[in-house]
Amino acid sequence: MYIYADNAATTKMSQRALDAMLPFFTDVFANPSSPHTPGQRAAEALWQAREAIAAVIGCSPREITFTSGGTEADNQALLSAAWNGAKIGKKHIVSTAFEHHAVLRVLDKLERQGFSVTLLQPDRDGLIAPMAVDQAIREDTCLVSVMTANNEIGTLQPIAEIGAICREKGVVFHTDAVQAAGHIPLDVQAQNIDMLSASAHKFHGPKGVGFLYVKRGVELHAVLEGGGQERGKRAGTENLPAVVGMAAALKESQEHIDKYREKLTIIRNRIIDGIKENVPHCALNGDRDKRLPNNINMCFEGIEGEPLLLLLDHAGIAASSGSACASGSHDASHVLRSLGLPEEVSRGSLRLTIGEEITDAQAAHIVQSVTEIVARLRSLSPVWHDCEIGKRPFFFD
Ligand SMILES: Cc1ncc(COP(=O)(O)O)c(C=O)c1O
């Protein structure tokens, strides 16, 4: 029995998405930009995929631009809004300290180019208060970017409220919904969203494809220059099989969204409670309820996350200590640090992102394995020993 509990890093392709893709490698393989009949069949499939995705998030197909994934969608959204702002002398951006690096690194770059950036700190529960966004917006603010769901701790932000504030103040609102799309319902109109990024491999679609929603009236700029694909906003021959797979996966996720949420929330809470009952001096990171149904992120005092992951792998459990992009680096997670956790404590983190296929027996195996491995690592840890003999204080009760 091997348990894959790293669905925030990536998900397994759904059979339906894979089946939908296959004819587009061998049968409908023509270039959608070609005017001949096979090309037009490909163009028609591209349009149908655009329509299917638009229907799920509640926008017009013309407001969807296909990209190579979440990173590209985030880059294009932020750069476009910044360039639009600069044209009218607005060069201030509001975002949060716990965004994905696909947002934070673009903001760093914009700062070096003369933009000013306000990064809001989440509260201890990993939530951003709409009031904090309201107060951070200035006369010269051109963009607010707040992620829908955090990739490490899974907390869900009050997107509709933040969007309403931005709309009232005439500021463009972007949300990185890469972890949210396919997992919780999204509606760009009801949630007052102007730009939204998503990535297929997070909702059982193929890797290397995503989309950016941009509300009509907000100017989108090309970041990749070349051919006139995607109405001149994203050059390069479209990855038609991947786009078709993404549309099929998003539709399928949408169909299962309530059932998935119900099942996973119950199992998620059972795992959290089980670990907390069995392991002293640990804590759940992020609000218990305002979080993705499949996300468990915990810190264990006195140990490091890396050996925990290694031993969990030996016990047949694939987990993570944070985002996949950051693993391998020994820096403490910027997300956990933004919650106010000391560096030492945030190094002892574990992220489990369970999948729909999880069984009760697997959940019990996770609880048992985490309990045993944490105890084993603590028995070897000088930090834990110091806490036990009162030489250093425990951070968690
Ligand atoms: C919140 C968030 N934004 C952006 C990305 C980047 O997406 P992609 O891997 O499709 O480039 C990720 C990937 O982990 C993510 O979790």
C-alpha cells in the first residue's frame, strides 16, 4: 500500500481527461491556426475547451487565455496590470507575504523596476482580512493580488469581499487560484475577480498547461511575442491535447466538487484530530475550517521536516514539508514564517494533501506512521531533549 498524499504538488491524471486528449495526438493533430479543414477541426476543439472552462468559472470564452501553467498565468496577469498602471502613473501593488513564488518573484522584479509593493501579513490562522486590503489601497494602487487558496497551508481567503473592495475603489483584482480551481467552486462574477490564474495539473489534468481569466475591459499584454495565437496575447502554437485534457479535467472536478469536499473534509479532520491526540507539542497551521478540504499542514516541535518525510516515504506515504518548488532547499518556509512561527518550529513542518481515493484504513495508517516517526525522531533530537528538561521552552502547549 503506497499512499500518495502530495496532491498540492501535483495530481494524477484522470482517466477521462486522458481519454479526451488521445485523439488530439493522432487524429485531430493539425495546427488550429491552419485554414484547411483539419486545422479548422482543431480550432473548433480549442474553442469548445475554452467554452467548457468559461462555463465552470462563470465567464465568457473570450475572457480565457491558455498558458503553459500557473506560473505563466501569474506572470502575465501581474505584468499586464503593472504595465497598465504605469501608463496612468499608478505604480503601487498590494499583495500578501505568503503568495506563491510565481507571484512574489514577479513583484520583486517590478519593485526593482520602480513599482512599490505592499505585502500584507496573514494573521496567525493564515487569513488576510479584507479590511487590511482596504487600508493598504492607495490613490496610486494599480493592482491587488491575493491567492484564493494557499499552496502550503491551504487556507481560503475571503476573495469575494476583497474583490468587492477593489471594485469599489477601481483597482484591478487578481487571484492565484492554482490550488483552488477544481477543488472549491469558483465564480469570477460573484467573487468580483478581474484576473484569475489556474493550472491543469493541480486538478487531475496534464502538466504544462493552464489558463488566465481576464475580465473584458482589463487590457492583457503579451509576455511571449511571436505568432498571433490567443488573440495576439500569447504567442506559440497551442498545446491542443493538453488544453482539451484540462477542460475535461476541470469539468469532471466540477461535477464531483461537493462529494469530494464532504468526503475529504471528514477524513482530513480525522487525520488532524488523530495526530493531535497522539503527538504532544504539535499544531495545525492555518485555520481548521477555512482551508482546502484535502490540506493538512502541521508543525512538530523538536524535529526537522526532512527526516520526517524520508521515514514517511519508507512507511509508504508520499508527503511534503511545504511547496514542491521549495523542497530540496533548506530555507524555512516563507509561508510558515509569515504566520509568525519561529524559524526552528517552522522547520518541523509536514504537509499532507490527500486525494479522493483515500480510504479510512489509509487515513489510520497516516496517523499511526506520523505518531511513531515523530516519537522516534524526537528521541534522537537534542532540541527536544532540551525542551523536555526545561532548558528551553516549548512553543506549542
Ligand atoms: C499557488 C500556486 N501558484 C502557482 C503555481 C505554479 O503553477 P505551475 O506549476 O502550473 O506553474 C503553483 C504550483 O505549485 C501554486 O501552488
